[in-house]
Amino acid sequence: MSRGRFGVVLVSLLVTLSTVSCQVPDCSSYVILNQRWRSLNFTRGTELHCDRDGWVTQWYRFSGAAGTKMPNLCDPTQHCGTHAPVWINGTYPAPEDGAVDRQACAHWPGDCCRWSMKVRVRNCGGVFLYYLPTTSDCWLAYCGEY
Ligand SMILES: *[C@@H]1O[C@H](CO)[C@@H](O)[C@H](O)[C@H]1NC(C)=O
Ligand SMILES: *[C@@H]1O[C@H](CO)[C@@H](O)[C@H](O)[C@H]1NC(C)=O
């Protein structure tokens, strides 16, 4: 292999590695979501939340009053501190599956998936991590349950 060719291969390998590392968490780097209003039990009050403006797309873990994971059944509207709570449409992966793509849906009356986002989910031995993008609209918020 020529040196120029080797350089191209090396650069594309590094690009691949850095892309993969941002998509696959090491099970220890995540940001905690623990707000009480995120809980499925929490019926929306006058305070409305939206995970759009100021949201950072990264790996998250639900904890504390927010619950431990996202529901994977259509959740009721006007819960989780928002109009359209976001849930995971699909099954949870096993630890050996690594990070998997899932559809996240926001429920609006009459349509369990009125808005949808592509997310990633990883099972870190019973602890779930989620790579969550900015929601497409307001008022949508990622929901947690126990
Ligand atoms: C949410 O509601 C469920 C079912 O009523 C209950 O078991 C659970 O403890 C509640 N969680 C919180 C944080 O209130
Ligand atoms: C959930 O995903 C399945 C499989 O992709 C799809 O057929 C179904 O319509 C989705 N559910 C909703 C409520 O959109």
C-alpha cells in the first residue's frame, strides 16, 4: 500500500471510530434526568416543559423522581410535565445487543405517534441509557417511569 493510500485508510478509520464512540456509550458517561415532572405519574400542571430549546443531544439516564426508564407503551397525553409525552415504540434491547436504534413517539390525542424522533437505547445491565435528540416541536418532553 502506498503512503498516500495508507493515510486515507487511517483517516477514514479514525473518522469511523470517532463516529462510533459518540454513538455507543461506555455505560458510565451520561447525563441524569431526574426531574419529578418527567414522571409518567406527574399530571401536567400549569408548568409546561419542552425538550427542544436548549436541549443537548447526548446520552441520558433516567433516575430519581423521573423514574428509571422510558415507557415503551403509548403514554397518556398531558403527563410528564408536557402536552405530548415521548415514549419508546419498540422492545428494550438485551445487554449483549449494544446500542440499538428505536423510534421515539410523542402522543397527541388520537395519534400515539404524532411526532417521532430517532433515538438510541442501550441496556447497561438493567440500567437503560438513551441517546436523545432535540424534540422536533413543543410541547414534547421525554417521559420516565419506574
Ligand atoms: C407512580 O405510580 C405507580 C402506580 O401507582 C406507583 O407504584 C409508583 O410508586 C409511583 N411513583 C412515584 C414516583 O410516585
Ligand atoms: C411502532 O413501530 C411499528 C414498527 O415500526 C409501527 O408499525 C407502528 O405503527 C408504530 N406505532 C405507532 C403508534 O406509530
